[in-house]
Amino acid sequence: MATLDEAVPPGDAGDAPADPRRRDYFAIGAVAFAGVGAGVVALPLVNQMSPSADVLALSTTELDISAIQPGQSIKASFRKQPLFVRNLTPQEIAKANAVPVSELRDPQTLAQRTKEGKENWLVTLGVCTHLGCVPLGAGEGENKGPFGGYFCPCHGSAYDTAGRIRSGPAPSNLAVPEYEFISDTVIRVG
């Protein structure tokens, strides 16, 4: 007969093989718990990067353009930058369309800078693309510069009636912001 020492080998007393499914369950559970915890920590950090209500209020501007007669323009403000809105005359439209695009430093047609069916409304940011000055021309009662559009007196950049750079050091046209007509007399910029 076997003795007690021989019946149960040393080290095997009570050690049963672990269930691999149970081990996988705990591993998956720990990873899922850590993932949820990371999400809970990250959510406030991501939310704090969203723009606040006062910034969102400044992100769009609505303008009533019903009082702007052909040939006139106004200066408004959009995101703390000047915004030029001009009602082009048929002569100004014809003059802008007569310029060969190949002669332009930043080639764009008037149709590319305005909305379809509203070619007489030019909306641009009033910031010179050279050094960020505010060009003359919008709201002064007359056009400035040799091309009948805008003129930046700081370094002599001249823009035509479509806000396209024609002479001077500015590298590109006046920027056209995102805008839409929400009615025939009101535009929303931004």
C-alpha cells in the first residue's frame, strides 16, 4: 500500500488547472473597464476645446443688403475683421469679365468669386493679402486705385472691381469668406 507521501506528489496538493475562459474574461473585463475610464476622463478634455457660446455667436454675421445701391459698398465686421460687401454695376461686371484670366496673378473669374445668379454681389474680407492692412475703396463713396476696386496705400497693392490683385506686392486676391443668401436681401457670412 502506498504511503501518504506517495499518494499525492508534492506541489500538486490542491492545485487545479485554471480555467482559460475565466482568465480571458477577466482580461477582457479589465481592458473594457480601462477603456470606459479613459473615455470618461477624455470627454471633459475634448468638450473644453469646443468653442464657447460667445465665440459661436461671432462665427456668423447676417447683413441686410437691401439698402446698398448698384455701385455702392459697405464695410461690416466678421470675426473681428473688416468685411466688404459691394453691389457691382453692370459696367463693373463687364469690366471684370473683360480681363483675361491669364493676365491675373491669382487667376479667378468674377463668377468664381460670387454666387450663381447673384453676380452683382461681391463679398470679400477687407484684409490686404500682403501684410494684413485694410484697403481703401469700400464705404468711402468712391472706388480707389487704378483698377476701380480697392487700394492698399501701405505698399501699393491694387485690386480690381472683383477684388482680384492686379498690381503691387500682394500675392493673392482678397479672400471670399463662406456666405449664403438666406433671402433676396439678407446674407449670412460664416
